[in-house]
Amino acid sequence: MAVQLQNIPALDPNGYTGPTRVMAGVARTGDVTLDTLYGPNGTVEFARWLYLGVSGNVSFRKWDGTDQTLIGLASGVWHPIFSIQVNTAGTTATNLVWGS
């Protein structure tokens, strides 16, 4: 009996999913300093979550180095945003916390 193989595409069609972690939720957190990479002492921490204390727009740098702005995000919620920093230009939300 012949076995037919099926080609299953990657989960991320753009091929830049970045580091992976358990999808359970936030394990580590840190305060966001605008225009500064997450992580202590110059190391880069890859965040999977952003928390907004006050709602607004968030401009962030993605893991592949490109920037993106999300408009009108709600406050008091952990948003699943894969990022390495939050940018000053385009960000109106405040009291931001990153989580990984």
C-alpha cells in the first residue's frame, strides 16, 4: 500500500515567528521604556505580550526589525503582540508593561 505524503505549510507564512514559548500566558514582565529594547543590561528580551494601563495607539518594533502601529487598543488587557520595543512616535497609550 502506497503512502501519500502531505505538504503542510508553516504556521507563519512570512517565516519569522521568532522564539517560541508555552502559550499559557505571561511568565516574565518588565516596564516599557520607549525606544529601548526590552531586557536588562543591553540584552534583548523577546516579548509576546503588551499590557496597557491607559488605552491608545501602540507603535512597536517586531522581531524581524519592522515597525507596526496598532490603533485604539483597550486598557487593562494583555495583548498578544510579539515585539522587542515600543516606539515613541505613534504611541499614545501609557503605563505599558511587556511580558514574555
